[in-house]
Amino acid sequence: MASAMGARHLVATVVLMCILLHEAFAQNLIKNPKNQKTEHSLLINEINADNPGEDTSEFVELYHTSGREAPLDDYYLVFYNGNGNQAYKVLNLQGKVTNNQGFFLVGSSTVKPQPSMILPKNTIQNGPDAIALYYGKRNYQEGMRVTSDGLVDALVHKSRKSDRADMLLNVLTPNRDAFLEDPSFRTTDESIERCHGEGSEWIFQVAMPTPGKDNHCIPSSQLNASAVLISEVHAVTSPGESEFIELQGPPSTVLSDLVLVLIEGRTKRVYFFMDVYGKTSPEGLFLIGPAQARTPVDLPFPPNSSSPLLSTGPQAIALYVGNSSSYTLGKAACATNLLDALVYTSNGSADPELLEILTPGRHAYENNSHQPGNMSMSRCSCCSVTRDPSIYALSSPTPGQFNDCPSSRFSQPISLCLHIADCQLWLLGSYEIQTALAQALDKLCNCGMSVAYFKDPVTTCRGTEFVFTILLTAKSSEQLSSLVQAFTSFLESPRAANFSSWNATVEKACSKDANVTASPPGAREPPSHAAELLINEVNPDNPGGQEDMEYIELLYTGQTRFDLRGYWLVLYNGKNNQAYRVVNLTGYCTNEQGYFLVGSAWVTPSPVIVLPPNTIQNGGDAVALYHSTTFTYSMGMAVTEAGLVDAVVYKSRASDRADKLLKVLTPGQNILYEDDSHSSQDESLSRCNSQSPRVHSSFQVTTITPFGENACANSSAPSPTVPSLLINELSLANSTAPYQFIELKGKPGATLGGYTLVFFSGQDGKAYASIPLQGTFGATGLFVIAPSGPPRPDQQLPFVKNAPSVRRGSSAVAVYNSRQARIPVDMMVTLENLVDALVYTWESSTGRGQLNHLGPSHFVPCAEERPVSLSRCSCCDVSAALVYVISDPTPGLENSCPLKSFAVDLDMCLLTPNCSMWTPNSERAHDSLEKVLTKSIEENCACGISQFYLHELNFTCTDSMLQLSGQVWAKSPEQQHLILNWHRDFAASPHPFSVDGRVLKTNKECVAPDNAVSASQNGWSLVQDILLIPCPAVPRAA
């Protein structure tokens, strides 16, 4: 009973620690460096801004992805203060160089190794602040406002959960939260470190500081259920050495109900066991060894233990849940309550039955050291893999420290081509191939090579030729050179290779094409990545109504024939976030160039898998590529990230949205827009800018190229989600001149030549005036067009004779690309060559008209005679409906916008006589409810609220109870307070109110559940045809 209770106690502790570590280790994902060219692969790798007590060990670590020396000319490191959003420190890195491992340290004089640039103590502020890396010949100086111009990488950080730095986040890392350097994570110091997360995207984690060294990354997704693992084993081979066993678990955690068991490898008999208890170090390590060891142990071997206790093998070390009373000397090993195990040998074979019990399907680790001195067997994969000797590598002993393991910084992809009788039989033999190849290379280089030096294996069949590609890693550039040389020797020696029970011959001809070089990549080239299967082109929307030229093109980046076994193509509906089509690709292969096509019968060349016409929906929807041999994907399933390889979330209409699909498949990114104005012919979304999976900026809108190379524009061309120019603010004046000014936004220094500003009347949908734009964007990226000053505008706004009254009906201002076509007088509204547009009306009863093709109409119910502005508050997605709010004019300055940091939760319950009138699919009901709520808030607070302020409004209705969830954002704490007062009064009001004739009444006794949003599977947010935007109010007297 005590043992069972202990096991349950351990499991509960493990679950709790995994949850806590998940929150602490990976708080936010970060974007890849913005628009970096290959030669500019410099990253912010680690930050330690807050030390215990006085800040005397601060540092910022940069890392060049080449892993070698690289010049830092034209780079700047800028430190921003979150209070004021200005630079408080600027470091010019001109003339500086990374070290021979790619690291560059800036920090306090006490940091070891000593930084290349010394900072006085307490220089790096604790937060909420930011550190940004820039590239280019620009004037970065202390006191400047935060900017994204020239930005390469950035991290917004804080040391308290309550800290906020919204402006820094919006400019430097949009759609991300500030990262918390949680001082409670470790009892000593901690830092914020860059690591690879799931899907190879970058994330930051809290960990032990490692200045000038590889970050010790433990992905939160890999925190295994056992929590405690065997980390390092050192068996003595000569006098004077100290044997030890090191465990690894959650940091600073009490260990109990664990038993360490030693087993003789030939007989399977237990010859030693002991209870394990104590507390892991702040690094999560726990050392067990002799009491008189040179390095103090956390738990000594029992006093009567034999010495040495560990043999050189064959032997097994096992870790169990329970207590020592359950174990007997001489008893055979078992798998009951087993957490982790390592079977190793240096002279002789382990019992096959013992291997099957402790490490099923794996060979024993062969500790055949060719190197003099102490050597340990060190775990080099944490922490999802257990009971697998192949993840251990021979290394220098590191008791109480992180293991000395091969690193991807010193890596080279290699390919092995074999001639075999039946290629398909080999596709599942990756482990056997890795084992045999590691043994062959170790014999050639005598360098302690093992399977742990391999990462990311890929297997491909080409007839009777089997291609095996893998990433070869090392501990240093010298060791990598030795391993690559050994592999080259292996290829050049004709031989028959034996892999388990299968025989094969290494093909010399194929080997010449293998990706092998004699030395690591140069300082100007990032490490290569293994080839992979990606979504290469998507054409969901065709001209006309036939929709018979739709297709999805996949590409294997190795550009050779590739087996699609285990791959699935899933098409998702953005309205219900469920799969509406699932295509199993098992049994198919790409062509010799790596292409594979799924599409309509009329596509030329013909697709391999033919879909009926009009199958691929136009948007906002998604196409996702998965790989799994255990999971089955099916129609109607909810969107999932399980097994996800690549995804594209897209639309073909400006108003379409697919927020849930974006959140799951491509988090933190804007939806891709298949803009049909790109060409008079058909167009597609084509991969052009990178081969990174799940990155929308990799795509451009191009002409269609099924089964061929994509028709990409120059790599500097903007991605389809980021327009080159936006209407940022429109100031309306109640006078003979309808516009006080028009403010545009673009890249600093970019020219406006070739663009035309066009004014439309809603009375006939025709252009009544146009202005060719001239000049360039200034340093702020803003360009003001206004009548003659003061202040002097960037371009003068001419007076337009006989302009229709902007007080009657709808009006619009639009920007067109006039390089492609002339803008004629009386031009009708068109989306052809449209860059951006803003439609507005002074009349709430205005119905749909010609101008609605340009976007939603913003209602401006302002009675005051003073000027007001429509200010853009969502940059830079031209497709978003809710982008403008009413504000005071701010020409040439930052717009005043509501912020999520001042959000008020809208959860409440309303009584209704009939739930059938409140179906979640009713766009009109949702839109009308938003308008009523907006009007109610504004009438109560007179504080300038519009529908833009409402976010993620969802409702469900059951048993006459309408449950609302969502948020109302505010611009300031004062406005937030007014909204809170409205929420209190509204929820307590006994008076019924009407929404399109539907009577509702608040229910004071009901509290909407906290999980109302997530529990509503039909939750959605819809685009409004008319956005209610009241004018900014004159402050009321108290």
C-alpha cells in the first residue's frame, strides 16, 4: 500500500511539475528574424537582464548561425525603455567580430567568459523593456523612438508579471507577449535563452545562464511523463577515478519513491538497489556516488557498497517507481514501474531478453572508448525519449553540470545511397541504418562516434535505390571535419553493408551526389537543413464560376523522387474550423523533381490525385500537410496541430477571416490573400521567399505554375500580407474642404511615385478626383497630404471643384498602383491594382452600394463642427475589417488606438424567450448585437467607443439563456474604468432591450462560465458591413 501511495504521489508531483515547467520554459514563440538575408544570420541568443541582488552579471549574447567568426559591421544593439518607448543605450558593433563559435557577448565585467564589450553594472534594465538588433547604415542613437526600420531581431522582456510594454511589443514583436524572466524559476540566477520549439520555430525559455556556450534547451513538449531520467553514467576504468550516476529531473524538486537498481547484463539478475531521495539542483540534476567523491554528491552509495559498484559491462542501470522493500538481490529484472533504463557493454554481449525487458527494440550501448582518460556515457536527448541507449554519447565526465553532447552548431547533412532488392522494406529501418553507420564511422575515426551524433533522418525510395539522409552533428568543428572525412572514406570504399538481417551495396555513383563537404559551412552561410516535404503552391480560386483549375502543389525540397507514405493533406473550413476534405497520400510518390499535384481534372499537367471541380474552398480556409503513422485524419475533425508539417491559411476576399485556423496552424501570422487583382489571368499563392514551413511570409501571389518552378518576383518584393503603402489616417472637416489631411504609411525612404490617390462618391460609384503621388516616406514612415500649412505637408492637397458633399451618402479614399494602368476620369470602383481603401459614411441608414466592394463602410455619427479623424489601428493587414477608430487628428504622429492591455472581459448572461432566434450562424444577429452593445457603452460613457473596441464576441444560447463572451478594449486606464462602470450598470439593469426586434434582458443571478469561449464550438467573429464609430467626446465634468 505504501508503495502504491508513493507511486501515486510521484505521478501527481510529475504532472504538476510538467505543468509548471511548461509555463516557465516556453512562454512565447518569437518570429524568425525579419527579412534577413543569408549573410545576416545574426540572432539575439540569450539575455540576462535581472540578477539576484545587485545587477552585476548582466549580459546579452548574440549568435551567428554559421557557428564561426563573422564580422558585425553595420549592426547595432539598441536597448529600449518601456516607459517612454525610447532608446536608453545604443551600441555600434562596427569592427566587432564573433568568436570562433559564433558567439558575441556584451555585459558586465564579472561575466565569464569576459564579454567583448563591457557594460557598467545595472546598465540593462529589468523591464518592461526591450533589446533590439538592427542592421544597416542608419542613424540609431540614444533617445530615439522605437522603430522597426532595419530590425533583425528583438526581445521584449520583463521581470514582473504585471509589467506592460505595449508599444514596444506592437513595433518590435507584434502579436507576442513580453517574456517574463521569472526570478522564481531558479533559486540562483536565470536567463532568457533562444531555443528550437516544435516545428523548428524559435522560442525563448527561462534557463540557467550559459554565456558564450550553447543554450541548454529542454523543449516543454518533451517533458516526459516520468520526469526523472538517467542523465550520465561514469564507470571507473582505472585507479583514481570516481564512479557516479547522475539523474535529471525538474529543477529544485524533491525526489521520493524512486529506486535505483543495478543489473548484471549476462544473467539479468539484480545485484544492487537503493532508495533515491533528496532534491534536484537548480539545474535539475541529482548526483549519486561514493561519499568521498571529488565532486560532492547529493546522495551517497550505502556505506557497505562494494567498490567499484559499476562494472564496465555488460550491465544495466534502471530507475523504478517504488521503494527498496519491493526488490530482492538475485531476482531477475522486470519492467513493472520502470521509468528509465540504460543497458551498456564494453566487452561482451548483454542478454537479449534483458534488452527486450528494459529497452525493447534497442541494442545495448557499446562503450568502446578509443580516447584516453575518464569518459562518461551522457544522455544527449531530453526528455521525451526513455529506455533508449542510442541517445547516449561518450563524453568527458560532467558531474553536477550539463552534459557534453554533440551540437547542431557543428553539423553537416550527409546522404547514403544503397542498392537493394526491395526498397520499401527499408523505409522503417532507420534505427538499424543509423546503428550500422555509426559503428562504421567510429572504426574509421576512432572518435567515440555513436547514434546520438545523428539527427532528423529522412528515408526515400527511388526504384531499387534507397536514399538515407541525416544530419551529422559534432562537438567541435575539428571533430566534424574528422567525421566527414570518415564518411567520405566510407563512401569511397566499395563494400556491402550489413544492416541487421538485410544486405545492401553502397552505390558510388549516387554517393557523388551526396551532400558532403570537407569542412563546415563558412561564416557567411547558415547550416543546411535536411530536405523536407512542403506546400509549394495553392490555387483555390479561379476566374469565372467553373472552379475547375484548382490545385495544391507539394514539393520535396531534396528535388528527387520522394515516398509520401504517412503523409496526409487536410482541407479546413474557416467557418467551423473542421476538415471538409482529407486526402491520404500513402502509396504515392513525388515525381523526379520532387513535385506532387492534387487538383481538378482540367489542370495541366494532370494532377496525380484528381478532385471534383469546386472542391477547394476559396477562403478564409486552410490547407494543411500532416505526417503520422499512428494517427488517422478524418473529415469533420477539428483543426489540430498533431503531426503538422506545413500549412497555408488563405482567403480570396478582403473581408474573409479564419482566426482559429491561424491560431492553430500558423500562430502569430496574418492570413494570406490570393488577390485576384494581381493578374487578369489566374493566380496562385506560391512559395518564393523561403523553405520554412508554416511561415506565410514565404509566399507571394504569382501566375500559376503547376508541376513547375514558381514564377516568383524578386525576393525583395513584399509578401502578399504586407502592403507597401497604407491609408493610416483620414481627417474629416465640416467645411468646404472635406478633408483636413490624408496620412499614408509605408517603409521609410520608399518612393510614392507610381501610386495615385483616388476619391470616390457613393452616389454613383465613380471617381470624382485623383492625385498622382510624389515624394518619399520620411524617417517615421508617415506621409501627410494636406492643403498648404502650417505645418507644411509632404504633398499639397489641391482644392477639388464641385466635389460631392461628403455629408450625403458614402464616400471613399483609395490608393491605386498606377504603374500598371492609367487612372481615368469617372473611373468606376474597381479592385484592379487597388492597394488600400477607406470607405465611410455620415448616415447610419446607408445601405450597401458600389463602394462596399472596397471594404466595410465606417459610420461617423459626429455632430460637432470640429475636425475628427479615422485612424488605422491594425497594421498592416489591409484585409481586416475592423481597422479604423474615431480619434482626434494626429498628423505625422502615432495613432491613438485601443489596447488589449486595457481590456475588459464582456462575460455576461442574457435572458431570451426563444433560443432559435440566436443561432451562431446568424451574421445579422451577431452584427446587430455588437452595434447595440457598442451604442449602449458609448451612451453610458461618452468616451469614443466603436465596434473596433469589441473583440472575439461569441455567444451560445441554451434553455432561454444567451451567454456572451469577449472583450472590450480601451485606450487608457481612464477609459477602461468608464467601460467597467458600464459593464456593472448594464449587468445590473432590470430593463429589457431590443436587438432587431428580439427582446433581451440581463440576468443578474447568472455568471457566464470562464470557459464560455472555448466551450462554444460554434464561436466565431464576423465582418461588419457598417462599423459604428462615435466621435471622441469632450471630457465631461466630474
